Amino acid sequence: MNLGKLTIILLTAGITTAAAQSGLSFPADDRYVPQLGDIMNAAQARHQKLYLAGMARNWDLAAYQSHQLRGNLRDAAIFYSGIPIDNVSTLAERLNAIDDAVAAKSTQRFSRAFGELTGGCNVCHQSLQRPFIVMKQPSDKMFGNQEFIPKGERQGTGHRE
């Protein structure tokens, strides 16, 4: 056996072990499957772009980002069996509301639907025992759609709740 093949086998074993330890699994065949974190990082970028496009009334870009975000969520549900399908279905309904607001070119409806989508993201994170991943209404800062301050220290004071 050559060193390259051995390296691939060891990497695959490590990925499989890490997935099993996290409670998630993916197909056992030889297809490339992106890590859940990579899918979710792409979803986070699309979440922020979706918001910024909608607030700028760039409806074509908002529609595109909604479609792309929907694809990320679909991929996560297909590749990782530990993700509750109810969460994905709920998020799909919330993306439908965003699509309706985009079609109506309504910033007000878009903003409301986006808030509901973001809340749905947080419910999903909590159900997967990842309550430390908290999404929020985006800002124009890099990763401006994620809360990084620990829950007990929020409110902008730096003091514990």
C-alpha cells in the first residue's frame, strides 16, 4: 500500500469517527461529503448576504441568496442524518415567506420574515445541542450575523446576566 492511499484511509477513519462522536453520520460510499461546519459556514454567509440584499432592495440578489441558502439546508439534511427534518421543513417555510416578500418587493415583509428565519436557525442549533451558535440580524461587519458574546454576558455591558 502506498503512503498516499494510507493517508486517505486514515483521514477517512478520523472523519468517520468524529462524525459518529458528534451523533451525525454521512454516506459510507466513496462520494465526497462536505463537513457539516463547511455547509453551515456557507449558509451563514448566504444568511448575511440575503439580509443585506433584501435591505438594499436588490430583489434579484435576495432571491438568489434565498435559493442558495435553501440548497445549503437541503444538503445538510441529506448528508447528515442527525439533523431533525422538522427543523429543515420549518426553515423552508420561513424561506418561502422570504421569497413571497421578495416577489412583493416589500422590505417590511422581508424584514419580518428574515427575523423569523433567524429565530428558526437558533431553534435548530439548540435542538442539536449547539446553543452557543446564535444567529442575529446581520450588520455590515464580517460575521455580523452571529453573536459571539457568551449568553451570560450579553446586553453590551460585559457583565453577567
